[in-house]
Amino acid sequence: MIGSADSRIALVVFAHPDDETLLAGALIAKLIEDGLQVHLLCIAPGDDDDLTARMELAATELGISSVSSLRFAPAGSVRASEGAASSPPLLSAPESVVSSQIAGKMGQLSPGIVITHSPSGDYGHPDHAFCHRVTIAAANEAVPDAAVFALAWSGAMLRLNGMASRAFGWLSMGRTDSGTLMRVDAQTASLRLPVTETHNVTRYLGIRKRAAANYRKELSRGPLPLRMLEAAPIWLQRLALGRVRLSRVE
């Protein structure tokens, strides 16, 4: 399954629809303008066909060449009624099984660059941390000569993410959605990789904003800090989103 990595191809691997846009949309647009062919693999979109369709629209807005999914269910999602078909929960799947499926996709594309979530799950989301681990394992198996990067966050963004996570957890008390699951143990939450690359993406925030419009429904249910950030004008978003930091995973 090991392939020879193509430096002109990048694969971004994220847990859910909207992660590719909200977490890395401006970076993806920059990479495409720089001449890379970017492909998206979403590992836990669940059974929501409307959301998956909107993810494809957002990907088109960003300039992504192809979108594929593994169809696991996100953490906290309500499973379909008993007896009905539903996607298996991501967190109940063996990591070796998921990484093998990701490796299969990598074997087809032979990406020279792979980008995924931070090891801490960005703001402590267990699906994101899971995605990080299985993506790294898959890249080691399928494209060992690829450059593999994880998102890295500044102190300001980590504080904002923490506020959003706490607010969402408070607002969702007693509910079964992912807001109640954005808590990981202290050891995992403290995982930080050194920043090895910083990209100025201010020119691409307009593209990110247009792509994010496909996720209005999800954003309307998100925590107040996130809604405020997404509603802010581009000049203000530059303060929080104008630079994307990456960590090279060896």
C-alpha cells in the first residue's frame, strides 16, 4: 500500500463537515493558489446527507479537487431508530480499522502533503484528537515520505477555543450533542507540538467566509464566541484567523 508521495498533491483529513472550512479554509485556499491540488477526506460526517452536500459546496468554494468520506458518526450524535441503518460511531471504531481506511485513500492519491487536526483535538474535541492519531498512523503506513502537518494554535486562539468549549458545554448540559463531549483529560488537552510553519492567510479570509456560509445552520447552534467570530467583518477576523500555524509531525 506504500506509495511514492507527489509533492503537488495535498490531502486534508478532518473529522466533520465544517472542520475543513472553519479550521483550515483560508489555508486550503492559499495552498491551491500556490499550485497544489488539494483533496479532502472527512471521516465522520454521519448520515446527514444535507450536511454532506453542503460540505461539498464549501469544498467547491475553497477550490478543493475532490471530497470523500468514511461515513462514521460524530461523537454525541443521536443514532437512528433501532433497526434502521446508521453510521457506526467514530469513537467506538478500532483506530487500526479507521487508519487502514485512511491509508487506502492515501494510497490512491499519493499525497506529498497531509494536514489534519492538532493532537489535542483543537479545542479538546475527542473526534478531532482521534482523527489526528489515525491520520498520522495512516500516513506512516501509506506515504511515509510525505510531509505530515497538524494544526497548531496560538495562545490567543487556544483561549478563545477554551471559552467556546466551556460555553458550549454549559449551554448543552443535559443534551446528547457533541458539546457535552468537548472535554478530554488534562494530559491530552495539554498536548502541544512545536510550530514549524506559519502561513499568512489574510488574503484568503473572504474565500473562507463564503465557504462558511454553507454551515449557517451549524454555526447558529454553536457557542456565542464562535458565532461572533464568524459574523465579524473580514478586517476583524484577521486578528484571530489571519495566520495559520502548523506543526510538522515526524
